[in-house]
Amino acid sequence: LSLPTGSEFNLFVTERKGVALGVLTQPQGPHQQPIAYLSRELDVVSHGWPHCLRVIGAAALLAPEALKIINGRNLTVLTSHDVSGILNSKVNIWMTDSR
């Protein structure tokens, strides 16, 4: 791990077994230098969501923590899912009236 320098940072996010996992990095040449490893447990409600939505919840939990570390500098969040596509899709694809 290293101290944050520069102005561009990346947060790689995933979710496993109800836990949000992330690695905060900064570009260093062709590689990514880890700055911090982050984890937080997702709330009970999100445990019932499909994996693609749990990843969005994980990003929402970890991004504010990462911003504290880098003092609000530029942050790019990277996930294994198309977050913008999911957020722009119609709600009824993954949400029913009973939910």
C-alpha cells in the first residue's frame, strides 16, 4: 500500500456473500498502485437483491469511504457489471409490485 498522490483514483468494487469489497488504487505507469482495501457489510434488505444490484449497493457504500481517503479528488468506480445500464433500465425488469 502507498499514500495517495496525484488527482486520479480508481475504486474496484465487487460483492461477495453480502459484503462489499473494494480496492482503492491510483495509476502508476501501466499498473495500479493499491492505496486501501475497503469492506463493509451490506444491509439486510440488499441481501435479497440480485447480484447486479448488490454490486451497485456495494459501490454506494464504498465510494464515500474512498472519497474520505483521497480528500474528494477524482474517483472512477469500476465494477464487473454495467452499472449505468442497470440504473437506466426500466425498473420492472428486476422489481415486482410485491417488492
